[in-house]
Amino acid sequence: MIFITAKFLIKPEHAGDWPRIAAPFTAATRAEPGCLWFDWSRSLDNPDEYVLVEAFRDGEAGAAHVGSAHFRQAQQDLPPYLAATPRIISQSIDQPDWSELGEMAVGR
């Protein structure tokens, strides 16, 4: 899978509205056949920062995502709300889904 984590620093006046602002892009991405997940979280330390954790089935699915019309639209729509260029980590990993964190196993 292609596993991606990105940090988005949002302008303070738009941070509270970011889930609504990003909603069309989020919904369209989640509907892609190769998208495994596309999840936003708000930082506990900085309320203007959102972290996106996303995964795609493989490189082909990742390329389809970046080549999609909704990705191109997001490139136009989202930057005006950003305080800085998002930072990203993108890796191909040999794993199809999340694994359990055995060191914190529940019910064993």
C-alpha cells in the first residue's frame, strides 16, 4: 500500500471550518476504488494544524488519486486557507491494512 501522512497548517480564522472546507475533497477521495482510508485529525497541541492519514491500495491507486479531477480541484480550492505548504511523508509498505499494536493489546 501507499501510506501517507500529511500535516496541514490552516490559517487561524479558518481552522474551525477546515472539516467543512475539505469535505468535498475528502468525500470524493474516500469514494475512489483504490482508497483504503482518508482520515483527518486535529492536533491537540496546535488547533490550527490538521493531520491527514491516508492510504491507497498501491502505486496505481495513488497515481489515480493524484490524477483525479477532485485532486486538481483541491489544488485550486484549498491553498487559500493554508498558512503554509503542507508537509508530507509518503511510503510504500508491504502491508494491506492496519496491524494491531501488540504492546497495548486489549483483553488478553
